[in-house]
Amino acid sequence: MKIKKVFALMLASSMVLGLAACGGSGETKGETADTKEEAKEASDDTLTIWAWDEAFNIKAAEDAKELYTKENPDVKIDIVTMAQDDIVAKLNTSLSSGSYEGPPDIVLIEDYRAQGYLTAYPDEFADLSDVVKEEDFASYKTAVNQVDGTVYGVPFDSGVAATFYRTDMIEEAGYTQEDMQDLTWEKYIEIGKAVKEKTGSYMLTLDPSDIGQIRMMMQSAGSWYTDEEGKVSLEGNQALKDAIGVYKELVDSGIAKQVSDWDQFVGAFNGGEVATVPTGCWIAPSIQKAEDQSGKWAVAPFPRMEANEDSVNASSIGGGGWYVLKNVGHEELAKDFLADTFASSVDLMNTLAADITLVSTLNAASEAENYSKPSEYFSGQEIFGDFAEWTSKVPAVNYGQKRVIWIRRKLLLLL
């Protein structure tokens, strides 16, 4: 398949790269409570939290609620499950109109979208500099939640990328677990060809409408569609060029199984159709759904681009943070909730490691008991320790605030 055709397909869908710049609103709904106690006595003393994904983010919020209300039994917390696209639409509508009857006090925002929100609505998000200590979190995570040095979000889950792989298939192809360490994409493709020949299985899946692989490759080289100042940088972007080249090799080599949606993606590795899954660590719970494959999986670092000297065996995809809408009415109480839970609690991170296989970006989480336990499913590997190590190596980039449709058009002009 020609590279231009590949990317015409890939870039046909709108991916997550932030929001259009909209005017922020300076209107407020009455006076914001100055203290936690005053917030509790407000006419509506219920904290509302919006997030998506019942099995992951919502479960995390529920566990945080349980922890917080043990010490603060009078605080009411309402957790609302909503599709991410619906959250985006509702927040845009409310914040652009200055209406605060519907929005939540706390909302989960994907890292790719954060700068778009913060710059589009500069007067709507609470300053969390007194809640979040930068040194307590992975540096690449705190880089996305700030504007002019002010912190607005509590980093949550790590999107650190990894190469999940079937040890039995790799060995049948004539390679060892040692061969999967410190991979370049060239070596990865070599192994993939052997896997296809010896086992009949593909090496990975690729979705032409999803440019996630490109994003991970670019960030492994400390690069993005935008430069350090957040300005779009496509022409002359060497990391983007190198990533497109690797993607073309993956397609041309015949080692990739094409999929078109999430169910096909998960079904491929649960059904033994692919030998590896190079993506974010959040995929671990989905892999473990295939109980009959326990002990047949292991995890290695994400491959690097050999042609790019800046590329390392670490990257990221996905992940988000918790933000407070300061004009809804419970700013101080919402900040106190985050301060006692996601911003500091190792106990919460320990619980979430067991409940949802959370890879926390809170550095102290590495001290939690569940983070040092070997995983029976992943061949006895201490996966949390490895994820934490790789997280510390992820290059920080500026995700910018341009809409993807604009970037897509620019890319197509270059191809």
C-alpha cells in the first residue's frame, strides 16, 4: 500500500489533539467557598465528578470517594459516568456560555486535550499549585497540566507505552525474551516476519483510522506535531518523517493485521491472532481477560526508531488528569478531595493497582505493596516496577492546542 494512501486512511478520523480555541468566560455562579468547612455548608454540598470508563476511571473515583468519606462522612460525592465525547461537548457548551448549573466540580481530562481547555477557558479552572507538587509526579505528566508555571491538574494514570508479547510465539519463532529487550523497530519487524512464518500469527494490529502508533513513535524521540512552544510543526519534523517511514515498513512487511475498531483490536490478541501489543500500559486488564493465556505473556520496553538518534525505548499514549472547575461552587472542597486522594495517597494507589491495574504517575506509588508483587499472568514479571522505570524515561512534549482537523489537512498537504 502506498504511503500516501495509508495516511489518507489513517488521517480520515478525528483523533485527540485538543480543542479549538474558544473564548473563556469570566462569569461566576455566586461566591466561591473560601474554606472546606464553608463549602460543606453551601446550599448544595454535593461534589460532582465526571469521568468515562466504568471499569477504570469510574472505579478509581469510587475508591477515592470511599477513602475520602471515611474521614469526611458529611461530604456527599456524586460520580457520573459519561462518554468522553459527551464530556467534551457538555463542558464546551457550559463553559463558553458561562452556565454553571450543569458542570461538575471535578472532571477527568485526557492529557492530549488539557492545553486546549486551559487556554480556551483560562478563568474556569482552579489553580492546584498548592495541591500538586511537581517533584511528586513523573515529569512528562506535569508538563501537560500547566500554563505559565501554574498547575491546574492532578496527574492520574500513566499512559506509558510498552510491548506486551506472547512468550510462546516469540520462542516458537526462534527468539528469546532477551531478544525483546532494547528493541529497535527494525529488529521488531525482523522478529515479526519470523513469527508470521513460523506460527501463522501476525506481529501486531494496525488500525488505518488511528494514528496512535505514529504518536508513540514521535514522542519516543521527544517530538510532537507541535514544537516546544505549542506551535504546529509538521514540515521539517524529522521524528514525524521517521515515524511515517517505520509505519510504512510495518504495513509493507505483512506482519500487521488490520483492524477497524476496539472490539477487533482486543479480539485479535485475546484470540491469539497477534504475538505482540505495543501500546499503553492500560491495555493490561484487557489482555488478562483471556484467562487461558495466563503465564504466556510478558512485557518489554517500547521499541525505538533506529534512524532517529533522539528516540528512546520509552513513550506514552493516553492518560489523563483530574481538574477542578472553580466557578461551579465547591472549589476548596474539590481541591481538598484531590489533595487527600489522587494527589498524595499511596494507599489509594495500592488499592487501584489491585482493582484496575493502575500504573500511577505518583512517584511514591512505587513504594506500595501491590506495586512490588510479581504478576502470575505476565510470567511472574514485576510489571509495575518496569512500568514505573519506563515512565521516568518518557520524553516530555508539548501537545499543543490545535484541532486535529487542521493538523490533518496540513499533513495531507505534505504527503
